[in-house]
Amino acid sequence: MFAAPSNLCANPLLSAATNQPNINYRVRTRSNTGTQMDISGLDSNGRQFKNPDEMWREEVGDSQKKNNWYTNGVGYWQGVEASMDGVLGGYGHVNEPDINTSEAFLNTLFAGLFPNAGRDQHLVALDCGSGIGRVTKNLLIRYFNEVDLLEPVSHFLEAARQNLSPENMLVSADHKAVNFYCTPLQEFTPDAGRYDVIWIQWCIGHLADDDFVSFFERAKAGLKPGGFFVLKENLARSGFVLDNEDKSLTRSHVYFKELFNRCGLHIYDMKDQKGFPDELFPVRMYALTTELPKRVGSSRPKRQSNRPAVIK
Ligand SMILES: C[S@@+](CC[C@H](N)C(=O)[O-])C[C@H]1O[C@@H](n2cnc3c(N)ncnc32)[C@H](O)[C@@H]1O
């Protein structure tokens, strides 16, 4: 999922920091097919692509190829142990900083978007690509009365069910995991108006661009009025990086922005993850709304003012 070119490093969480493609940030519009991005990228064997279209044509250009893409993506995770280390590519220890940063972000979002949270508001979340239920168990279940989990790998979902069973949980009876959907994002349509928050962490890279867009279009209808998405994902420093092994794409901020545009989504806020090992891809959280944000505060992540900037 977090894959870097495997000729550079063996662990799938590692970043291709030293092997990023040069990119051209121009985005030009095309009439029928939406938008073509003039962003070059590379794959984990170091092969260069002129633009995403060139890469997607090869990877998902016909129905057989697309089927292989998704079969291989899920197939990769089917061979992974259902543990914290498994879903975090051997970096189980990033769980704590990950959850802490997510929680701070969620609190900021609640303050701005759900000022009445906790007071008579029954909140419902969906954890997409939930793996073993790590994000739900450590974060979402404390903030939401109901959490649904969606995960295509059955042994992960089974582990999630165990991890979130009442006897393994410390939270109160009115905070519980409710539905466990064993299905991939590209085939999922949420119940209309069920969710306050749809959380998508470290799984959207498995979706081809067209499925990315159609997933969000369907998922928008799954939000309650005023609900929002949180997308937490690895970021390519430029362009894109295709992982040939697990069939996932690490996109750059420019690439994400173009896709959000196509989905009709607005960036309400965003925040960068801190405290991860340097060799990992940078990680960014986006809060996405369907309406234009009233507060267009942070179009770029805020730098913490009491800390010196790090020159890399
Ligand atoms: C790096 S793990 C992250 C798991 C979890 N979000 C977490 O942060 O602990 C990636 C997850 O994406 C799931 N995944 C792979 N392909 C997917 C797809 N097409 N739709 C939804 N999830 C997918 C994998 O099975 C795996 O559980």
C-alpha cells in the first residue's frame, strides 16, 4: 500500500524519497474523458510513465486488466498476517503517533463542523479499508456511537470483529461496531444519509482513478447533511509512484487535488502527520466536504509555530 520502488527498498512502507520523478504540474482539461494530468511518475521497478493515463492504460486498460489489478491488490493483503505489524507493513510502532495525530485532527474538525458533538448527537462513522479494525478500535469507537467497517480481506475483517467484540472493548455500550462489510471500495454503495464521517485511511491507493471518483460520488450520498470525509494517505513528493507488488498508487498532493475536483469535493482542512520514521512516505490527512467550506482557513498545512523548521 505504501509501496516504494522495491528495487530501492524491500519494505512496502518505505518511501521513494530519493527516486521521485520530475513532474510538470500543468493540468489540462479534455472534453470527454474529464481531465488529463501532465504529471509523470514511476513504478517500483524504476520505470517512468509520461502521465497517469499511460500508466492506467497498461494497468487497467481493459476489463481483464482491471480485474487483475483488483485481484492482485486484495491478493497481496490476503497473504499478510492479521496483526498491527501486518497492516502497517512491519511498522506497528507508528500506530501511536498515527492515532494521536488523527485524534487531534478529528477534534479540530469536530470543533468546526460538529460543535454539538457529544451533546445528544448520535454519530455514525464508516471505516473504509479497515484492515483489522485498528483505526476504529483506537480512535473512531470513542467518538462515534456506531462504526461500520468495510474491508475486502476476510481474515482481516474477522480479526476486526474479534478486536471489536464487546468483551474486548472498554468503551460504553452506546459506542459499538455495528456492520462488517466484506467488500472492496469500488463495489460499495453506502446506505443513503447514514454517516457523519467516512474515514478512508491507507487504502484509496488501491483504486484506479475512475473508481476513486465513482466511489466518492456514491459515498457522498452516504453522508448526513454536514457530514464529511477524512482521507489519510501516503503522499508522493511529486507525480505518482506505482507499486507493482500490491497494486497501489501513491499520489502527490496535486494529483489528489485534481481527483477531489472531479469528485466535486472541497478541502475543508488538512494536516500532515508528524513523528514517523524518515524513510516512510510523508502522510497527509484531508477533511473533505461536499459543500464549499465556510472557513477556508488552511489551504496549506499549518507549521507549528513553536518548532523550528527542518531543512531537508
Ligand atoms: C495498509 S492497510 C490499512 C488498514 C487500515 N486502514 C489501517 O490503517 O490500519 C490497507 C488495507 O486496504 C485494504 N484494501 C485493499 N484493497 C482494497 C480495496 N479495493 N477496497 C478497500 N480496501 C482495500 C487491505 O485489505 C488492507 O486492509
